[in-house]
Amino acid sequence: MSAPLAPQNDFGLIFAWDEPVRRRLAITGFLFASLLLHALCFYAFQIIYPPAVALLPPPARVTVIAPNTAEERVLLRWLEAEDPALASTTQPSDQKPVSVPTVQHAPSYLTHQPVLKEAPPSTISPGIPSAHPPAPVEPLRMPIKTVTRIFPTVMSFSAELETVSAVQIPEMRFSASGREAPQAAQFHVAVGEKGDLRYCFLDNSSGDAALDAQARKYLTLSRFPVFRHPPPEARDGLVWGTATIEWGNDIVAPPPAATESVAP
């Protein structure tokens, strides 16, 4: 079968060569719409919203300082004195320049011939070298003496016993059984009407039984004044109070051998 033939126009041609009327109308419409849009934009931005008026900058002003008044003359003198160009340039001087004479250098080896020293003999001594070769002497250093300040052991009593009067305490000498620092010992004591110590109980130990026993012994040897008028806190003729012993560094420490033998 043969292919169908293309439709032909009235003039017997295959393509239609008529004038494009619709295309001309479309181009004319777009041009008219563009002109109308430009007119609307011009009306909106030039009439409704006019552009801002640009202000011109103020004219430049130049102030000329003339030496007409005293203030201006002082200002001109100050500017001339503070001019950095004058400080960096060399000012002419009225003094005559000093001419330095030209001195020719003369080395010392041309006028004085040095004397050469002879080298020491290269003989080796067969002897034994010294154990103490010559060396700079070291300065003697004096031993620093440390002075130990002694703080004695102090025995104090509570207010109930201090109101009586001065207490007679024998000279105290304590010997510790260890090398550890003891703590303050406190005793609960009772004093009779004749000033003797009737009761003595240990409240707080010092940590060393030997020191506690010695402190209790010195407390029993202490003497208080006789009560002429017993205080109101006295009960059954006894005044109860506390005695505190603050240990100092006057305690005799045991020798090292004794402490090692006692240690388990």
C-alpha cells in the first residue's frame, strides 16, 4: 500500500503561506501592556512616591590665623616651636667646626718586640700523685647554734579553787616513758577546810600513764590556804574543782635504748 498524501491547499501547495495575523496581534498586545506597565511604574515612583531630595554638602571652610591679636600670635609661636620638621633638621650654628687631626695608627708590636717564654720540661715525675692536690681553700662554715626556748609545765585550777588564794605547788619535774607529745591532763579534785587535797580523780589522761601518776603525786603535795569562811559551793566541808596540767618542753625524755627495750 502506498503512503497517504499530505493535504493540499487551494493553490496546490503542501505548506500554508498565509499571513500570521494572530502572531502580529499577540506582539502588539505585549508591546501595549509593557507601555502601560511602564506608565504605571512611572506614576507610582515619580508622582505618588517622589524621590528624596539630596542635600548638598556644606561648603568647606578654611580658618586663617593671622597675627592680628595676642591670642593668635601666641598660637602661632606655639605651632612654630612644636613643628616636628624643625626638630628633625640640623640647625645652623655660629660656632666654628672643630677639625680633628688625623693620627696614624702605630701598632705596639712594631716598637716593642715581645720576649718568648721557654716551654716547661716534659719530664714526668715517677712519684705517687698526692691525694690532696692544691685547690682553692674552702671558707670555714660556722655551725649554726639553735637556741631552744623552754616552755615550763603549767598547772591551773578552776574558778572554784582560784578564788581561795594562792596555791603552794612544789617544784615539778616530770619524766616521760615515751617520746610522743603528751596531751593536757585534767583531774577532778576536792580540797578540805585545812587546805589539803582530799580526793583526786583522773578525768582526761595525757596518754602516758607515768606522767599521769607523777601529776597526781604533785597535786597531792600541793597546799591550799585554810578556809576561814567556806565558800557557798562547798559541800560537806569540801570544795570541788578541776586541775589542768599543760605540758611544756621541760619533760625529761627517756634514752633511746630504754624506749627500744620497752617497745614490743
